Amino acid sequence: MPLLKAKAFFICYTMIDWLEHHLFPCFFKSHFGMECPGCGMQRSLISLLKGNIIESLQYHVALIPFIITVILLLIQLKVKHENGGKWVMWAFIVTSSITIIQYIIKQILLFT
């Protein structure tokens, strides 16, 4: 059993290391010179995978709500709960609102 845990840890560490060295460049930032609303999400995911929740939130505060939204959507597609569509819709609205507010704050701080 300890060997299995060590192997799982090694696989996770290798995956995180690979992700750190293969980040996708932001098309929006490379062409327009300013960050897009999704900038920082890859670094946020890597920090979250490492267990650094605070650092993850500093990179992109909407990642965790986004993950919750995707999980709710997948559950709704599988279970088809009566009010599940409303939960997914509200999760999407909250996640989008957080993303937009974060983007506006970043732009204000960048240009002031």
C-alpha cells in the first residue's frame, strides 16, 4: 500500500511539473498587450493542485467556483434533478460575475 501511495504522489508531482513547463500563452495578451478575463487560471490550477489554496485564489479567484460549476453541470447531466438546471445557471452567473469583477479590478489597478 505505501508503494501505491508513493507511485500516486510521483504521478501527481510529474503531472504538476509538466503543467508548469507547458503553460499555454494567452492569445489575447500576446496580440493586444493586456490580460484577458481568464489570465491566471492556469497558474491558479497548478497552485490548487499543489494544495496552495490562497495562492490559487490570488492568481484567479474564479477558478474554484468554475470547478464547482462544472461539477454541478456534470451531475445535472447525469442525474437530471428537477431544480438542477437552476443550480447550474446560478453557479454560472456567480462564476461569471466573479470573473468580470476580478477583470475590472485588475484593469483599474493596471491603469492607475
